[in-house]
Amino acid sequence: MGRALEEESDVRTGFHRMLREAAASYTDPRHPAGCLVITAATNCSAQTVDVERDLRERRRANVRLFEERLTRAAKAGELPDGVPPRALAVYFLAVVQGMSHQARDGASTADLEQVAELAMAAWPEGSAGRGA
């Protein structure tokens, strides 16, 4: 996920690319649907507390990655004043997690691409110093 965010110079483009890549990856027939880091956590037991902890930390690392990128974007004027980078990071991770679960339940690439487009419609318009 971080690759798209770092390779794209514009933060919005990076998040859009990340969501579209997730749609393709999560539905790729060459491997199980969804994302193991997201879906495996629901199957942990008392005997696998260490695995559950590791998976939770990986998900938290994704929130931090998103938040760091969004914080840099805010400082660069790519986000409107007052947009909380953490809230936006958590929102987009919730979308990614939902896409993973939907893929596990049989959603198609096209279905998840539509989710990605709807998620991007929630992107805050405007930029710092120019109003919304």
C-alpha cells in the first residue's frame, strides 16, 4: 500500500492508486481473496495471541503510514485547512479493510473499483490557503 503513496507526487493520486491496486490484488484469482493481515485477525484464538498481536501491529503500522503521508500533504498545502490527517487515515484504512472483506465474500474487481471511486468522492476538496 505504501508504494503507491510514496511513488505518486500528489497525495490524492496516491490514495486513489492504492485503492485501485487493492481492488485488483484482493480479487486476483492467483491467490486467496482479500488480505491475510486484515482477515486472519478474525480467526485468532487464545493459543495464537502472539499472531493476533503481530497482525494488529501491522494494521496499526498502516494507519501510521497513511497518517504520515497525509500529514506531509497537509503541510505541503495538499489538504484543506482543518482536515485531521489521522481521521482521514483511519477512514481510508477502514475502506481498504472493507474491500478485503468484500473480496473474501466474492466481490468482483469491478465492484471494488466502484467502492474505490466512492471512497475518493469523500476526499476533502480544496487545499490549504485556497479554501474548500
